[in-house]
Amino acid sequence: MKLYTRTGDDGTTGLFSGARVSKDHPRIEAYGTVDELNSSLGLAIAACDPGRAFESRLAEILGEIQSRLFDIGADLATPEGSANESRIVRIDDDHVAESERWIDEVDGGNLPMRHFVMPGGTELAARLHLARTICRRAERLVVSLSHVEPVGTASIRYLNRVSDLLFACARRANREAGVADLPWKPSAGGARGARPE
């Protein structure tokens, strides 16, 4: 089987349901960005040192999330009621709860936050921050899709939790490397009393 099919030369692509839609359809934008997030997690995993306990555990967690992101991609590529719906796994409350346990596990090793944190620090932390922002964009696109077509709400909640988890992971990666959080320094008259999401 050849890698290229030429079926998308007209600007359309096939959903798992068999339907064809434009390549800029909100559904394609959503699961395409989930795929981008998955690739960014691969970059973060590549920066993990398996000889360091936290980074080894982090790579394990991120690998699990990568598999769940494939589930979300299949979910988004299969509208409710599609013929192939029985062949996919939909994200559910158990997956969301699992992500919350990971947040508690990772963030338990962080100091309390007292200010907004600038993205950066170690290379691993910077990659995790980049993944976090892609995750936020994926979440926004799935929400946008939900305004025009049915979408599983658990997928939205899962992406929200994963972005929180990636933030906690970035802070923890810096802490484990002995790198302090870099605080945001607002300009005069800035929103000093604001709290992070």
C-alpha cells in the first residue's frame, strides 16, 4: 500500500465514519491540533533522562497521555451515530479522574505558587510549556467544534486537565533540576493581583 492516495487532492479528507469533509473543517482543525499536541509530547519525552526518577516517571505518564490523545483523535474523527462508532474508545470520566491523579502526584513535589510563572527554565520544562500551550489551543478548537456539532464533553475536560498537568510537570522538571520558577514581572500598573487559571 502506498503512503500517498491522492484522495485528498481536492482539499477534502475522510473521517473514520467514511464521510468526507473539507480539510479546514472544525473537526479536522480539532483533531489535527490534538495530533500536534501528541507530537510535542514526543519532544518532551525525548528530553527525559531515564536515569532520573522523576523524568522516568514523567516519560511514563506522557506516554500514557499520548495513547489517550490517539483515542481523542479517533473520537473526534468519528461523529456520534457513525457506522464505525463501536470500533473506537470515547474518553470518559475515568480518564479525566486518572489525569487528576497525575496532577496531584506531580504537583505534590512543587512549591506553592505565589506568582505567574514565565515559561522556560530547563529544556525539558520549556518543551512541556510549549506542549501546554498547544493543549490549550486543542481545547479551544474542540470547544469551538462543540458549538456546531456534538462532541464528548469528557474530551474537553481531559484536555483541560492535561494542560494543567503539563504546567505542573514543567514546574516540577525545573524544581528537580534545581532551577527556580521565573516570576512574571508586570509593568507599572499591571495586573499584580491577578491569579493564574
